Amino acid sequence: MSPVMKVLKLFLVLLFFSCSQEKNQIVIEITNSLDIERKYETVELSKSFLGLESLEGLGIKDIETDEILASQLVDDNGDGVNDVLLFQPNVPAGATKNYKITEVSVDSVAAVCYSRFVPERTDDYAWENDRVAFRTYGPDAQYRFENKLKEGTLSSGIDAWLKRVEYSIIDKWYKKYTEKTGSYHKDTGEGLDNFHVGSSRGVGGIAYKKDSTFYISKNFLSYKTITTGPIRTSFILDYGTWEAGDRLIKESKKISLDYGNNLSKFEISIEGVDSVSAGLTLHEKDGVVTSHNEETWLNYWQPHDDAELGTAIVTTPVYFMSTEKYETDQKDLSNAFMHLKVINNKVVYYAGFTWSKSNQFKNQNAWEQYLQDFAIKLNNPLEVKLVNN
């Protein structure tokens, strides 16, 4: 074979290989149909959607910038195999962007979206991201309360930890507690926990309303951590069966918190009722309740020590029923409620907060604009599809 033919043959082989690689490339097209920029929204790509047998070693690359984005693999069903690839695109208003699946090295990435069971502080379950942190209470805390022991808490409300740093504080603050080197109830520059929950709903705990009475569960009975990572933390809390007048209610909730978000997602699985009420504690009842029924969000803006605090609930129209400001002289039982329809034993809503000392939002108006935009985005999700490349 002549040298020219050898070169030509090699060229054709390389061309065929290159074309095969391009043909097998998986490209994801993401369209933003709104006139607002889309950031910090998590796109979920399942194995079945991508047509892949395995997601191991795979990530996402922005085709326009050639930048590899932060991504996270999640084993959603607990079978030991990753089912979903998560990432957060940045799509300008009215624009379409393309991303591709690419091989990535498995480097250790900080779990900014973090959660865990906390046995060293009775048995809290705490979770956080780069903007907010929360906790709620387990069976040992309930046992201690009912037996008049130290550090008992009887509550299914959601506590807000007012952080003002982007790094993780959960382990650090609990370490202060266990080693008695300080208190997370005092702000030393990272924030603090001075948010009272008690038997209130805190930030998004649920109740069942019958006639004029609100019934609530006790503490969670068990937990399961699903994932932590750079994009999302999620977990399940089981509340078992509890009484609400003449009804027996069975409840569990899957809670997720994504990077860059102030609101946790609550997916409630519930049996025995056709509606529930997610609440925001009114504390001293010196704040302002704002509700937008069309956009389906509820906000409580209040003075909080030497700062201000906004707590909120957002849902979609399919679950939304109405809102109510419920005030009473009974301690901790005054709440702003969003009444939600149970559909196929399920309710989905988002709840969270902002603290003025975090400097995340300039004022109440800026926070409520965030809620407005959040609700609009929920009702107009990013359009995700595979395209031929």
C-alpha cells in the first residue's frame, strides 16, 4: 500500500471514530420560557431519560463555555445504584442553552447541602445549604419532655437556624454544644439559633384543621438520609400514626434543600385526611402577614431581636386551597396557615426564611419579590429535552 493510501486510510478511520463519538454524545437542551433569569434551579436527569445503564463517573459540561459544572449523583431508591444526575444550569431570560454529558474525575467535593441525625443533642435532625439551616426533633427529645428530663422537646415544628455564612455550620455549632466551648444561641459572627418553635409550626410544620381546632403530631419517630452533596441534601422523616380528633393520620415527609435556595421542599405522604395546613409561627404577633392567593405564597415578616425575619410558604395551584391568620392567647399556637389539598395521599410545598443580618435580601419587598419569582418558576419549569448532536 502506498504511503498516500496509508495516510488516507488512517484519516478515514479517525474520521469514523470522531463521528461515532459525536453521534453517541448526549446533549441536553434547556429552555427558559420566562422573562427572568433562571439560576439555582436543579435539573434532574434520570438514567432512563438519558438512556444509560449507569451514571457512574459522569457529569455535565456547558457546551458554550466548555465549563464542567458542579453535579451530584443520587441513589433515590436506596438500592445502592445511582439513579439521578443533578445539576443547576444558568439560563438567561427567554434563552435556550445546551449541555452535554461528560466524563468527570471523582474528586472530593464539600457537601454544602448537608444534613444528618444528631444523637449528641438528644436526637435532632438538622439540614442546611449555603444560605439557611433548619432542624426538627426526634423521639428521644419527646421521651425526655414527657418524663420531665433535661433537654426534652415536644414538637413537630421546624426550627430555623439563622446562619450568615455560606459554609456549613451544623457540625461546628453542635460541637460547641457537646464540648461546652460556646453556645449556638449566641452570635459570634456566623449566626445563631434564637428562633423559638415550641409547639408552633415553626417554618412549615403541618397541622390538620377540623372545625376550629388544629391538630398536630408529636416528634418524628425515625429518619433516613438519602443524599448530601454540592447540589442537594434530602432525607425522610417518619411520624407514624397520630390522632386528630376522631381521625387517625399516618404521615411521613421527604425534605430536600438545594444549593442557592432559601426554601426547603416538603413532600408529605399522608393518609386519613383530604387536607392539611402548613404553618408559620407568629411569635409575638407583631409582624405582617402577606398572602398572594393567585401566586400561591404566604409570608410573615416580623421584627426579630435587633433584626428582621421573613418566613414563607410557597406551593402550586393544584395543592393550594386558602390562607388563614390564626391568633390565640394560647402559647405558641398562633400561626399563619396555608391550607393545602391532599392529592393521592400527597402534598408538596416549599417553606423557608430569610434573616436580615444575612444580607441576602435588602428588605421585605426584595424578599417578597423572591417569593413571587419562585412561585412563577414553579408553575413554569425549565423545559428539558434530549437533542440529536
